[in-house]
Amino acid sequence: MAEIVSLAEAVALAIRDGDTVAMEGFTHLIPHAAGHEVIRQRRRDLTLVRMTPDVIYDQLIGAGCARKLVFSWGGNPGVGSLHRFRDAVQNSWPRPLELEEHSHAGMANRYVAGASGLPFAILRGYSGTSLAAHTPNIAEISCPFTGETLTAVAALRPDVTVIHAQRADLAGNVQFWGITGVQKEAVLAARQSVVTVEEIVEAIDPRPGAVVLPSWTVGYVALAPGGAHPSYALGYSSRDNDFYIAWDAISKDRDRFSRWLDEHVHGMAPDRMAPDGTAPDGTAPDGTARGPALPHDPALTGGGAQ
């Protein structure tokens, strides 16, 4: 059954050095606050798993948390490269980074297999490529019924999956909606999970299209309003496009990145952050002035695109 704890407690209890950790969320509900807490607690030698590693994994890699990255696409969405990721691959700074690259379909099917308790998934997506010969956890397989050559991908079973969601109730049931990606499958595939939420309510009400994770599928729930910033939480906040643009310059230079990390991550414990994700002086993590988050409105359908 889920335990409702602080974010610092959730990370301390769930994530250990050397763990395989998946942080999922596509376009919105990306668990940035949880990622920052992992950095603050100085976790090391992590195998980071994510279909679309973007700014939060750039930060974790630059902070020296990652030993390996398992992924299917990487970049600063709408802007360009991840410079801390690139520096680790090209120059081993702050440490070497091992890569295991898949397709989106391959990653999604690996999560589904893990969630289903199966050893692998089967797809046609890798046919005609050399990935099976050069990438771990991909292998050709013959269909026992037709003889067709297909591709098997090994199940993904992270030690810990971390996601952000709109809300949870007092019993630890989690509800999220909008672009739900593979969050559900990633949680169900993992040994343990941490879910940060915008709010905790007495009871969650039915909502068309929403995903509900029962409390018995969740390890820890932590209240983290604005915990998806600079991505967004549909119905609660909008995407901070300016931050993604600013991150390109911040992350290009090692010294500037290190100063940003010291000021906006190591120097910002969760209890010092305002509910809209800004610092006490009203600035966003890139140091610029930031407007308030959108008020909670269940009918709100706005938000940014990746």
C-alpha cells in the first residue's frame, strides 16, 4: 500500500546507488522535482531509463548521477541538443556514460512486458535494421506458428519508477490525465515507485480518460505542487517554454551549469519552493522572473506542446 511521505523521504527510502531508475512523463507530468531531489541526495551509478530523456536527465547526467542511459530519443524539445548529455558521451564529463538506444516502440513494448510479468515482448519494428546485432536486450526470434522472423525485446523492470501526477487521495490512490504516455506501464513494471502529485484530496472523483493507479500498485506518494516544472501538469500549470530556451545556454558551459546546480537544486530544498515551483524571491530556476502557475481548474485543457 502507498505511503504518503515527504519528497525527501520518498527518494531516501526508494532509490539507492546503482539502481535502475525510470522517470517517465511525455511532454507533461515530467517529474522534475523528484529528479532534483535525487541530485540533492547525491545518488550515484544509476541506470537511467526514459523514452525521451530531456532536460531533467540532462541535469541528472551533468550532476554525475548516471552510469548508463537506456532510451529511445534524447534532446531539449523544441530547442536542440542536451549539452550535459553530449559532454558525458563525448568527453566523459563528469563521468563516462554508457548508452543503450531503442526505438519508441521497443521501449514501450519493454515496459508492457515488464508490467505483464513476461520476459520479453515481440514486435516487427526492428526488422531491416542492425540494432538486434549491436544492442543488448534485442534479439531476432522466429514465430513458432508462421516461421516469420520477428524481434524480441527484453522486459524492462526498473528498480524504481518515478512519475508526476495531478492528484492522489488520502489512501494513496493516484489519478492523472492528459498525455499519459507509458507512466502506468512503467509503474506496474517496477519493483518500487515514487509518485509526486500536485495535490492530495480526500477522495478522487471519476474523470473521463483519467488513469487511476490503485494504492497497492504505488510505493510512495509525495506532495510536490509545481513538481513538473518546466513541463506542465494539465489543469494545474502551463509549460514554461522560456526555461527550455534558457537551458540551452545554461547547459552549454560546465561552470555555468555547476553554478546553476548549486543555486537552484542543491540550494533549494523542497520546503523552500513556492507552490508554483518558483524560488522564494519569485524567480524561475533559470533565474528569470516567472509568472504564477495557472489556478487549478478541472475544466482547463490548455498546456504546451513538446
